[in-house]
Amino acid sequence: MRKLVESTFVTLGGDISAPQDWGPPYIFGPEQDAYSRDLLFGADALVLGRKTYEGLSAAYSAMAAAEPGPNTDFVTAMNAIPKYVASTTLTEVGWNATLLGDDLAGQVAELKQRPGRYLLKYGTGLLDRTLMAEGLVDEFRIWLVPVTNPPGQRLFEHVDGARLKLTGTRAFSSGVVLLTYAPDEPAR
């Protein structure tokens, strides 16, 4: 059975909205890029909420159209990897994506049953309420970024009573600390 691994950026104040605004230069650099590359290249598919899907698809489609750069292999992999998108408002998706239906938990559970490597979910938001309530997330990789900013969307803002155990830490020279957590109850 494949695992579902979630990776998300969060400020010291708990904000997850707009990491493209407050994340640089902390989340980019040789160490962080190598880690992100290994994380993406180890996955079979992405699981995304609507907002994350829309932001990433616009950004990576534009990067693919630009001149090749040092992260061309990452951009190519991001554009090519299969994606599963949870949304109650979208009726169509592109960018090598499949729209998940009304039985979101059942479909994600079925994806986890398929053979292969792990599923990777970027971002934390409304989708997590369902995934965590159904015990479908196996691991959280939370990038704690050393910035503060006005309140925005909060990490686990829509999740009730999650209990996690710390399973690993890693500090990057930029000051980011990667915290790896697993649910206290094993995922299914």
C-alpha cells in the first residue's frame, strides 16, 4: 500500500497562505532544492486541493514555456506527474490531472491501494479535514519558515483534534526547520 505524504510551508505564526510571497529566500537554495527534488521524484502522483492545483498549474506551465534553467528537470517532472484534484467547483482540469469526485475519501483510499511509491500532497487546507478525518494522511512534512507576517490561512485551520507524533527533524542552513510528523493513529 502506498503512503500519502503531505508537504507544506508554514510561518512561525502558523500562516500557510502565499508562501511565494514570504518563503524566498528561505525555501529555495541548494539544500532545499535537492530535498524538494528527492521528494517529488520519489512520488507516483500528486493529490491537490483546488487552490494549490490552480496556483501550481499556472506557475509550472509558465516555467515550462520559459527558457530552460537549472531546475528544468524538476519543472518537467512537476508538469508530467499525474495529479488528482479535489474540488467542489471545478468541472474540468488539465495539466495531466484527474478531478476527484464526490467520494473523495474512497477515491484517495483506492489510490493508496494501488502498487507503487507514495502519493505526495502539497499544501494544507480544506482538503485536509476530509483526509485526516478518514485517517488517510500517513506523514506530514512541515517546513517551518523563520518569518512572521499578518494572519492568513492557518495550518490545520479546518481540522479538529489532530494528534501527531514527531518522527524526524532536519534543519536547513537558511533557517528552515523541516518537521516530520505521523498521525498518532496509523493511516489506512
